[in-house]
Amino acid sequence: MSRKNYLDDALAAYDVLLHTEGVDPDNSNLIGSSFGCYIASLLTKERSVRSLTFRAPADYPDEGFNDARIQTADQPGPMEWRSRVRPFTDTESLRRLHEFSGDVLCIESEYDDMVPHGTVQSYMNALPDSGRVSHVILRGAPHSLSKSPDAKKEYGRILVERFRPGSVKQEH
């Protein structure tokens, strides 16, 4: 599958969810991890989203968007590419985030071996208003939380606190 295929799937899922009984279409908050952050960022141009919560947000060059293969961080190239702090004009995901009017929480894993700090910083810098972005570092956390119960628990606590009534900023 290409990144475009994944975006199309996310848009279809978003549309189904938004038309589900009991779902408030004016209160759409997206949560993503790694590649999911990249897709969520792209989705914001196509659909109304109130807030974004990103954990270990990956980014990709615009080239290859329609290619049926995703280069992973363990292959040569991505880590070096992701290590650089990039201006918002460098990638479509950062450009879309720059245009996003909601608030963003970026959660960085302290010992992430797939998404370096430069990528997280690029996401945070993409927002023209630094008052709309918050940054949390999950201490001791690797990229994948599956084998880190303490980090997984802390991430869950952060999400619960984030979506407690009144926690997400009301402005668009």
C-alpha cells in the first residue's frame, strides 16, 4: 500500500465514524502514533479536526507518496533524514499542520530509536502559534510502548487528562 492508500483509508474511516449515532461532528480529536501522526496531519486538510495528539510523530518526504512501499526507520536513510529539524515548507504533513487551526499535543519518547527529536521539533515548529502546541517527554520510553508497561501507563494517563472535560482548548 502507498501512503496515499493509507490516507484514503483514514478518510473513509473518519467519515464512517463521524456519521455514527452519538458522535459529535464538532468535537473531532485525532490521536496518532508514529505513522498515524503523519496520516492524521494530512487528514486535517480534508476534514474538520478540533485537536491532534501525536506520540512519536513520524514524517516522510513528499517523494514516493503514491508508491506502494513505505520506507521504514530501520532501512538506510530515514533516521538521517528525520534527524534534521525541517521548516514547515519541507513536507506536506508539516505544511498541513502549519495550516491547522486547532491545538496539538506532541508526546516524545525519551529513548525513541525510530523518531528522533528533530522530527518532533519539526512538528512543533510547523505551528505558527507556539501557544497551540504542548510538548511532553515520556521519560524512559522507547518508540514502541508494547514492552514498556510504565511508559504505556503514563501515556494512558496523559490521554485521560488531555480529554478530561475542559482540557482541550475550545478555539478553532
